[in-house]
Amino acid sequence: MSSTTRSTPTAPIPLSSKPAGQANPDTKTACIRTFGCQMNVHDSDRIRRMIQDAGYAEVQRYEDADLVILNTCYVRENAVDRVKGHLGELNRLRREGRVKRVALTGCIGAAEESATLQQTYDIDLVLGTHNTYELAEFVGLPTMLETYTPELPGTEGGHNAFVTIMTGCNYQCSYCIVPTVRGRMLCRPMGSVIAEVERLVAGGTGYVTLLGQTVDAWRHEGKRFCDLLEAVSESTPRVWFTTSHPSNMEDRTLRAIGERDTIVKRLHLPVQSGSDRMLRVMHRGYKAERYRRKIEVFREAAPDGTLTTDIIVGHPGETEEDHEQTLKLVEDCAFDSAYIFKFSPRRGTEAASLPGAVPDAVVQRRFLEVLRQIERNAFERNQRKVGGVEEIYIRHGSTEDGKAIGETWSGHAVHVKTGVAPGNYVKARIESAGPHVLYAGEPSG
Ligand code: 5AD
Ligand code: SF4
């Protein structure tokens, strides 16, 4: 059993709309591997733009690549273990003369541990999250700080596009390494965000996702997140945003989700724990009751909408009573899905040196109890969708079995029998539902 689970996976996000070409033997080739969150997926897209500008062809297999770029995640130890596995494999390919150079970017690159990894695995270049632009020089382009910054659109420009509105995080959650590796919050000016959205939409993008570690903390020159969301919702046919923080989430944003036709009615609001005591230890800045009230406002604003969350089990000091309170909150909020994480100590965070480690077997049991509760709620809620006709946005085209992956306006992931291309809408009846996904029949038109 993995320590991370999502009881309702959304459609996978493709790294690029560009097909992986068969490289000409004279062309330099590069392979990009992305680990972690959507911020990393988006950063990889900018990296892709750099390597393309430098004349590299992108390939999908390490053995076909002159240069391999690992864009990494540091948020939990298993993310680091995965990267170490890849680095070991790359060392072997390098000894065989297949891969020439390896670069490591992203959150591991920004952590102290990267120096040891660089030595152990003989990595050619290590970059953090603030100096990714230096990769430009490494691949033979002039280093232009102002060119390869968050303002730079990636290559995607396809049907679904990410737009970063803020980077970093001003919170100091006990367990979290993000503020260390991503730095303090930096908000992008509204004009720059709107200009990018308008450019993307003019280029054919039909679905914009606003990104940030605490996206709802965005503020700039007297404007707050809800102002930005409303402005974006007027410039694009479809918009969603992630990740939010309960302390920043305003009721008017929750109401705007319900009222505005172009906003997908899905809220990802990480709660982490249902126990006030644990929330205090974690420095989350809210109590469970305040979280519940936010959810009430959301459910009232968008009764049909989907609510997802993040939960950590086994944080140091978590008692059976704390765990019971998490189960109670899960029951009360009836999440449509959740990412459940087993606590993973990160060197440099407060929680890594806190007493009261929870034994592995207890963590595992609590993990399964939360998972079962989430799945039970999600299954029940999904059953209510059966029989209804939904307008479905096609995110990914059909696979060999003729099923495309789409999303309803309520934010449910749907498998639908259609050959319609991504970026289009179809209307279809929901025929059945599992805890993770809805299944629709053939579109009616
Ligand atoms: N251990 C377990 N889960 C963590 N997360 C962040 N840091 C840790 C950690 N040290 C989880 C939180 C966060 C999500 C992105 O990852 O739930 O919301
Ligand atoms: Fe990490 Fe907390 Fe910031 Fe989220 S709000 S990125 S969990 S420190």
C-alpha cells in the first residue's frame, strides 16, 4: 500500500502537447522527468521551452537522451527515494555511454541534501527553484533571468494550461519543507496574469488552472484573490485553481465559485487534521470548526460541487483521540476525494525533531481508516450523479478502449465513450459510478 493515496484521481495532466519525436541522430536530445505537484509540471513546461530554444529534441526514454533533467519534489521522503532510484539508473546508463549529462532541478535542488546527492551520483548540474533559469546557460543559451521566469509561458498553449499566480509560501506548517525550498510568497501582478490568460485563450486554450502553493493568499495592490479569480473567469471559458489554504479562503470566493458559470465547482482545501490540538501543533492557523463553516458555505454555494482535501496521519504527537476527530471531520465534510499522507519527517522542519513519533503499524491503521471513510463518502456522493445528464469537458482524448477522460462542471472526473478531441464538450448520461470516477454512456450531442 502506498503511503499516498487519492481516492478520486483527477485526469492525469500531460506534460506537453508536443509529441515525442524520433530524434535525428545529429540532433541533441533531452529527456525531462517530472516528480511532484502541478507547480513542478508547470516548471517542467518552462524547462521544455528552454531546451527546445537551445535546439534539443525532446525524447521520452533515458537511453535516447544526451541530457536528462530530473525536476524533483522534496515534500515527502518517498519522493526523494524515487528520485534516487532514477539517479542510480542514470549512472548506469552513463557508464554505458548512453546518457551524457544529468541535471537535477526543483525542490530537491533547493534543499541542502542536494550537495550529497550531487557527489554520490555525480550530477552535472543542480539548480533550485529560484535559479532554474541558469539551465539556459547549461544548454547553451544566454542566461536571461528576465526571460525564463514565472512570466514565461510554457510550450503547452494547448487546451488545458496552467498559469502561476504566486510562488512560495508565508506559512510555517510544522511538517512542511515548501517554505524552505520555494521561499516566501511572491504574487504576480494582476495585469500580467490577465494578459497571459488572454493570450492563451486567443491561442486556443479552453481551460485555465491558476496555480500557487497558497493560491487564495494572492494579493496585489489592494486586490485579493477573489478579484483576480473573477477577472480571470471573465477572460476564459473555464477556470479552476489550486491549492488553497483555509485561513485565506474567503466566503465571497466560495460564493463566486457557485455563481460564476465559467468556474469549475471543485474546491481543493487541505485540512490536514480534524483535531484542534493537532492543527495548533501544525501551526495551521485555524480550528476544525472554522474549516467546517467554510465547507458549509461552499456546499450551500455549489451543492453539486466537489470538495477535496489533504490529510496527514501520524504527525508526531497524534493521539487516538486526535485521529477520531479527523474521522469525524471526514464524515461531516463528506469529501469527494482526498490525498492522505503518512507523516514523513523532513530535515529542517519543526516536526522532524518533535517527540511523540507514532509507530508505523498505528500510522498504517489510521491511514486505512481515513481512506475507507473517504471512499465510503465519495462512493455515496458519486452514486447521486448516476442517471443525470452532464456537460463534460474532454481533457484527454480516447484511449484504445474508446473512452476519453473528461470533467463535469461539478469537478467530477468522468470516463466517457467518445472520440471527440480534447478541449471540446459533450453531453452524456452518467451510467454508473465508483468511488473515484463516474462512467458516462455515449454522448447525446
Ligand atoms: N509528511 C507528510 N505529508 C506532507 N505534506 C507536506 N509535507 C508533508 C510531510 N512532511 C502533505 C500535506 C500537503 C501536501 C501537499 O503534502 O498534506 O498539503
Ligand atoms: Fe506547506 Fe503549510 Fe505552506 Fe502549504 S501552507 S505549502 S503545507 S507551509
